[in-house]
Amino acid sequence: MNTRWPLSILVLSTTVLASGVIPIGAQPPPGPVRGPAHGDGGVSDFYAWKEKVPRVPGRLLRQEPLPDQLMLTNAAKGLRVLYTSTDGINGKSPIAVSGAIYLPKGTPPAGGWPIVAWAHGTTGTADVCAPSWMERGTRDTDYLNAWLGQGYAVVASDYQGLGTPGGHPWMAVRPEGWSVLDSVRSALRAFPELANAVVIVGQSQGSHAALSATGLAPHYAPALKIKGTVATGVAGPLYAASRRTTALLFLLLHKFQAMDPAFRPSDYLTEAGERGYAAAASTCVRPGPAVPLDPLLKAWPDDPRIENAVPTMMFAARSTGSVASVASDSGGAPAWIAQAP
């Protein structure tokens, strides 16, 4: 069902693609593991900012050319970037977030290239799953090339903790939304050929991030001129309730571990489950057969955060807010939503 609704009346459920967790194939030489968080490491030193992070969010820290295998054919230039943002878990600490910027071919129009702020779907929780590090899938590559071909620059956040040290709080409103908004602010400050005319586009997890960013923008980044939001792969309750799979379980456990260091996934997992969860620290989510999760659990977690999240997929966990709460103040930007049953 394709629906165009004012974002001010939107209350969303969210989802992850029907996927299993499988190892990535051959990966680039790993860098050092830089922290204790589940999923840290395996990427280059580019992702670890060793100096004090400036307190002003949305500032470019550094850039480097993307390798050939990560370039998009319709891009004149592709850059891996590291920029400042705000920790969406505690709401105040400055952090570094990674991402990528693609500039279209040709001469910028008067006023600069308009921007598509791309919010990617679920790739996993390991640093090696950051889209600025691993190759994008065919669908996303074709999609982003289409935007570039129409004269949009693409600014693509990896999200907090994905690529950079620290856990990735998957499907959490502020970590995703602020990461997307600050990727655009940093790009506008660093690249004068870009215009402050932004369309936020997201798929699956990225639909959650896109709508979160749109809802948070009037208060967090009011200077951004958001022209609209496109959210695809937004699942309805029937689809979401059917995704009680291994991939979903590990994503949820990682999310709450990233949010609360006292949370222990081992309290809920069998030995087989612990092995699978450990493997998820260096593997990524890919489309594949759904793997039943019952053999991996000692018992279904009784933590109310998980009980409330899984049946409805309404990820309204503590300290992060919910899409429903931020969507009521969207600044009037139109939104186009593609939703499954």
C-alpha cells in the first residue's frame, strides 16, 4: 500500500528485512579492535577519531576518497567522511559518526546541488557492516544512482556506532535521526556546491531513521530546509509480528546492550544462542531464509523493553524516544510512505 499522509498524523510501526545473519565474504584487512562494545573493530583507523570531539554537531572531521568498489557510477566524486554528532543515547555527549557523500556529474545548478539524505536499511550491528565500508547491495546502488542521475547529491550516514567505536543502537530514534541530520549539516558546511534543499529518503530501518530525522529536525536542526520525506519498507503489524527470527533477536539484544551496559544478553541465550550472538559481532544481515530463534533462547526475555518491542515493532525504548512521539512535530514536511500489510 502506497500512502501519502501528513507526517503530523503518522504513527508508525517499523521493521527489519526478512533476513538471516550470515558471514560476509572476503573482507578488507581488519584494523584493530578499539573498544569493548559488541561489534567494534574490523575497519580502518579512519573511523576512530583519537582527539577530543568538538562539541558543535554537524562538523566535518575528515574525508578520504572511497575505494573503487564503493563508488557509484553516476557520481563524479565519492567520499568517506567522519563528522560530529550528538550521542542519541545520553542526549548530550559529542561523538563522531561516519558516512559517505556522492556528488553528481556535471556543473552544479544555480544555488547548488539539492541533497538526498539517504538512510540505509538494516545491515547489522558490526562496524564492518557500515555502508561506507562494505559494498552496497544492487537495489540500493541502483536507487542511489537514480537520484544522482537526476541531479541530487547523496549524503549517507552510517548511523551512530556503525563503523565508529561504540555499540550501534539499532532502530532507536535519536541515534538514527541525529546521525542523519548531522551528516547533512556537515556536508553543507564543507561543500559550497551543495544547496540547503533536502529530501530525506530511507528504506526499512532507514524508513524509521528518515521519519525520525524529519520529526526531530525542527528542534535539533531547524536551519535545514527539508522539502519532504520518502519512507519505504515500513511494515505493518501483521508482517512485523511474523519476524520473530534469529536476526531480529540479535539486533534487539545488541540494541539494549548498547543502551545499557548492565544489560546481559547471556541471561536470555542458550550456549548455541551465545555462539550466534558472538558471531553477529563480525557478520552482517543479508537476505536469506528466516532462522527460528526458539533453540537459541533459555526463555523468552521478560524484559519489558523487549516484550513491548517485538510483537508490535514499536521501538519506543527508554532514553531514545519513539517515532510516534516525534512525528507529531514534523514542521509540515510532506511524507510519502510505502507500507507492507
